[in-house]
Amino acid sequence: MKLIKIILCITAPVIVFVLSTYFTISLLLKFQQTTICPDIRGKTVEDARGMTRQKGLNLVVLRYERRNDVPYNHITVQKPDANILTKKGRVVYVIVSEGPELMKTPGFVGLTTEEAQKMFSEKHLVLDKTVMVPSLKTGKVIAQLPAQSSDILEYGKVTLFVGMEPRSYYLMADTKNVNYNELADEFELRGIKYRIHYARGDNSERRGIDYSVPPRTLFASTDEVVINVY
């Protein structure tokens, strides 16, 4: 009996301590506040700090790294990850891009190609390609991609659409039974560029005629048709 009392005296405090610790931890975990970690990737540090503060979290920048595809001062990586349940008061660690700068696309419309090229150098942008489009505004930029005032990274690429003289198209006649002089008169009437090339110096004993544009073929008004007489 005495042994039992001794054992109870020794184990009772241990049992009480264990149970009290267990219930204390359980209560703390039960009533501990949690929140959803916001997605702050691609946000500026200032915006991300405001978003985490609203969720009861803290923001700490681990380091900056060079990223050519992410604008300066924008977050590239976050821990903990976005949209997961986490404890309020926890620190969200982030990695931030050092550049390039995010800027607004300047307006190229109305400029000549020379003026546009100068602006590319001044604004640190790259001319991706030039697309020629029939327009009365020959030699000037009539459209651009991305549009003016759109967000673009420093040294980003821009496509320009430049006006060129509108073209008319003609269908080459069947020249088999047509006199080349008559066809030349028709070219003259329609304002089509042509040239007659004589293979021999004199005009006697002509054996044949061919054309630089095959019969029943489309050609532009700006193309020159060569009539070879030989």
C-alpha cells in the first residue's frame, strides 16, 4: 500500500504536467489566427508590402537579382508560396528583380523612319521589324505594336507599320497574237513602266519577242515590264 502511495506521489505531478502542457498547446493552436498568403509575384515591393500587411504578415527582401524579363523593383520569388494557409505575423521572404526598367511605349505614329530610329536609340528600345503597308502617308509610321503608352521593358521590341505607295495590279495579256508595239501603247496609256530591249542593233530580221512578265500573270504597277525583241 505504501508502495502504491509512493508511486502515485511521484507520477501524479508528471501526469498533471503532461496534461496541462497538452491542453495549453491545443488551446493555443485552436485559437491561433491564420490567413491566406497573398500572391505578390510580379508586384512592386511597395504594393507587396501593403498586401502582406493587410493579411497580418510581414515582408522581408532576401536579395536583389538581375532579371531581364521582370521589371525593376518587382518581386520574382516569394516564400511561403501564394494562396496557402499560414499564421498571422509570419514573415514572407521575397527576391526582387534589379531590372530592366518598366516604361511607357513612346508614340512613333506620324514619324519618318529616320525620326523613329533616333527615338529607339534615345528610349533604349529595339526595332523588331518594319512592315510596309500601302498608304498615302508614304515613308511615315502609320501604326505600331505595342501601342503608345503601353507598358514595355527597357530594350523591349517594337514593330512599326510604315506607309508605302499604294500599288495597282494588272493581268498580263496573252501576248501570243499581240503586236508588241500595240502592247507598248497600252502600257503607255495606263502608266505602266516598260522598256523595249533590242537584242540586235538594227531593226531588220526580227525573229522573236518575249516578255519579262509571263502571259496571264499578275504584276504591280510599280514593276517594269521588259519587252525583249531579238
